[in-house]
Amino acid sequence: MKKALFCLLFTHCLLAVIYSQSGWYIQTAGTNNNLRAVNFVDQNTGFAVGDFGTILKTTNGGNNWNMMIQFINVTLYDVSFYDANTGIIVGQTGTIYKTTNGGVNWSPQNCQCSNSMLGLSIISSSSYFISATSGKILYTTNGGDNWQTYQTFFSGNFPSISFINSNTGMVVGGGPPSAVIFKTTNAGNDWSLIYSTSGSITDIYFISSTTASCVGSSGRILRTTNSGINWFPQGNSTNISLTSVSFPNSDTGTIVGFFGDILHTTNGGNNWLSQISGTNVNLNDVYFVNSNTGWAVGGSGIVLKTTTGGVLSIDPISNEIPTEFNLYQNYPNPFNPSTKIKFDLPKASFTRLIIYDILGREISRMVDEELMPGIYEVEFNALSYPNGTYFYSLITNENSFSRKMIVIK
């Protein structure tokens, strides 16, 4: 019975799932702790923080992540850097730490507030805003020597705060009785409620002086183009809780959420396409340094990176037009950690190349697009997958081929 079920899934059910092509790959972070936030100074230098005081740093774009000293055993919720030297991390029970030497040393900041610090926005080398639990907002204008606390009438949590300049910012919240968006135009001295809805809003990202995007529960995506006077929903294909949004420019944006969900737009959110992340763990944060290069972090210490905006184009490796469809045996096989898969297309066809584990579960979709006739080759990296037997299938409009490959580490 199990064998019959495997065959049915392998040849039919998965053919109906339609996704856009993915260009995300997993980086080795060296920890299994849940990662809550990621921030990059440039394409090389970045930080990630998470549970049990986890602080990671990379200086080569995430090819290697180094664990910083875990000096506090609390959950760290956010990290942000003003430049390569000056950065802030925030976390549970009033935790605020600052570095002025690129994370070599971290100094505690006394905010005289025991609430959990959830979100962070750095305006300048000396001005920072923090969103917290119980409707509180903290800010400093002298580098953290003194902190002021603003108590809104909202009793829920503020998981995210974003400023476009020293005066104008917004903070979002979720919890009883509703989800809210507050705005300030005088550097945090006063906050006004500008939007309220049901459910929760988990992240906000200022794109320009008038444009911002929010995400939240049940696949919610909201956008304003008039400084928050009006908010309109943007449709998408998921009802999964969304956790973070990043817009490196006004048109190109990426959203991450639970169960490895990733959405991508190239037209300001008018359309959102799903991307394959290669994981089913919850993704907590996403950050892009430009329209192509970005990182996402989440449960079990996962770090994802893309250098193509999440889209992976595939080109023929030869101008020769083959005479028949063919899927070659991967080489090398067995392999560790990567192997190459080659296939021939004698005519234009919508083509999928999918990797399955021994139980028939899809673990990676290498190709999912219309291809012209040609000879193609893609590389599969199994660094994040265990030893064992895997299958790969080439599926076109007219044919389906499958072969077996073995990972040995």
C-alpha cells in the first residue's frame, strides 16, 4: 500500500503544484538555535541573532558564520547596524546591547524598562527607536546614554518599527483587541493611531517618504502610498502567517513567513509569486542589501541566501539541438555535497526538475519554467540534507523521467 501511494504521489499529485522558480540556497550557520533577525551592513558583513543569546557574524556574505560570545541567555529579537562599527541588539526583559567596534565588544544599555524589546530602527549613529511589549516605544537621541519611554494606549505587543527619516516613522502591533499601526511625525514625541484591523501585523518596512508595506497573520499584506492615510490590501496566494518584508527599491520586494513561505514581487506588490525556499521551518526575518542579494533566517538555525532575488534562470550549455528528450545520470554519484544533473530538450516545453527524498516528498525544485530546445545542466547541493537515497525527475509537457542518486557524507 505504501509503495502504491509513493508511486501515485511521485507521478501525479505533485505535478499540480505550481510555483515560481527559486534561487535560494541554505548556508551553514553552525547553530540549531532559532534565529529571529538578520541585518547586513553591506554584501559581505552581516549579523544574525536568536534564542539563548545567539549572535552570529559573517564577513564573507554568509559563506562562514562565526558565533560571537553568548554573554546573555535570553532571546534576542532584533539587530540593526548603522555602519560597520555601530550596532544594536535587543531582546527579552529590557535587553539592549550596543557595539561600536563591529561586534567585538557589546555594552549593556540601561533603559530602566523590563519589557521585552522586539523591534529596532536606527536613524543615526546616536538616535535609535525600539518597539516593545505592552504598547511601549523607547527612543534615545544620545547613543543610548539616556532612554525615553512612550506608553501608547495600545496594550498589545509592537513587533516592528520603521523610520524613513529622523522625524517620520511607524510602528505595528498585534494583540487584544486588534492589530494597529501608529505613526509619528515629530521624532517619536507623539504617536497617532492611523490604522486598526483584526488579526495581527508583524512587520513594517518604509520604502519611501510616502510608501510603506506591512505583513501579518493569514497572509495579510498591506500597502500605503500616501503616508498611511489609506491602506489597501495586496492579494497573494497564501493564507500562511507572514513575518517579515524587505523592499530594496520601490518595485522589488520579498516576504517570508511560516513553513518556509517566500513571496516575491517586481511590480510594487501588485503581484506576488511564491518561491521555493528549500525548507519547511518558519522563517522569521528577511533582509536585502540590493534587489538581488538577500538573506532569510528562521527556525533550527536556518540561514537562506539569494543572489538572484530568489529567481534562478537556467541557460543551455550548448547550441546543439538534441533529437530526443533525455535525463542523464547525475555526476558524480554517489556525491558529497554537490552533483550535476544534465538533460536534453528537443523542443520548447514547460519543464520541471524536482528532487525527492526516499519517501517521495519534494525537497527541492531546481527548474520550473518554460525552456527552449537545448542541452541543460544544473547543480544540486545536498549540504543541508542527510545521507541517503534521493530521486530526481524531469517532467515536461510530453514526458517524465526519473533517476536515483545517493548522498554519502
